[in-house]
Amino acid sequence: MGEAASTTTPRERYRQQVRSEIKQRAWEQITAAGTSALSLNGIARLMGLSGTGLYRYFTSRDELLTELVHDAYQSLVGTLRTAAAQGKGDLAGLGQALRMWALDDPQRYFLVYGPPVPGYRSPADVAALAGEIMDIFTDACADVPDARASTPETPLEDGPGQSVGRAETASAQRLAISLRTRLHGVLSLELSGHFAGMECDPALLYQAEIDLLASH
């Protein structure tokens, strides 16, 4: 531990501390008014920094957004892996872990799974994080008996998140894609308030989608 600490200088530790505070302020802005409200100048004012001072830590809004996107993906990966480690790595357990993660911070969910941020393009390495999440669900779907019966025989093309080259069958991949398509559909509608006024319990609808695909 002492050796690890000696490799980090006080300047580097201070820089990381300031970067962490900037990200926290950014999340506060996003939580309050959505991603469009993200303002580096606004964060600088809150922190008592000049605009040029803040740009020493993040050179642009896009660089800050990329950090937040990475953090959001890594948070979800950690949540799903924790659920699996606690014996909740089946479709129901992972599905509910995803829902609780989304409800805990809807704007974090929308940063990853909502409409694209105008003028922003995610870096290529985000695909690896998205693929890791897909792999977790595919692993769970591989444990569903006769997954082929749960979803149509639709062709799969190679691409990010497709788990290409893994040992799981194409049937498990199709089931994972169908599951996530349905779950994200319910989640996005719920978090956007579209179930308001309907005689519908989003939690029950969400669980019903899981049960439908997990059973035959």
C-alpha cells in the first residue's frame, strides 16, 4: 500500500480530487435539468474557478460527458455483477437489478440509454462496456432451458454487444436481445412518465416481460 501511495504525488491527488468534484457537479446539473443543462462555465462558477481554470481538468464538454458515460456504464456493470455474486444472476435477478439501478438515478440511465446528446458522439471504447453488459445477460440466457423456444429465429449480425465468438448459442443471444429490448422499453416509458394516468403498474408489467421470456 505504501508503495502504491508513493507513486502518486500531492499534485496528482489534488487533480483527481478536483476532477471528481467537477463530475459530481455535472451529475447534479444533469439530475436537475437533464444532459442539455450541462455547462462547464456553470460548474466553474459553483466551484469558484475561472472558465480557463476548469478547462485544465476537462478540455471540453465532450470530454466530461465521456467520463460520465464511462462512469454510468461501469456502475451498471458493477450492479449486475454484484447481483450475480449474490445468487441473483438469473434473468429475474438481473432484470430487477437493472430496474433498481435505473430508478435510483433516471438521468444516469438516460445518459446511457436515452436519446443521443446533440453534438456528442460516444467514443469507440464505450462499445466494449456495452458489450460487457450484453455478455452478462447472454450468460444468464444461456442457462434458460431451450432458449430457442423463447424468441424467433432472427439472424444476428456481427457488431458491438453481440458477444461474437462466445460459447453461448445464437439462441441465447437472441433471447438476451429480446429481453433487453422489452425491459428497456418498459423502463424508458416508466422513467419518462408515460404510464401516468394508465391503470398499469410498471413494476408488474416489467416483471411480466421477464416471466414471458424466461418461461415457455
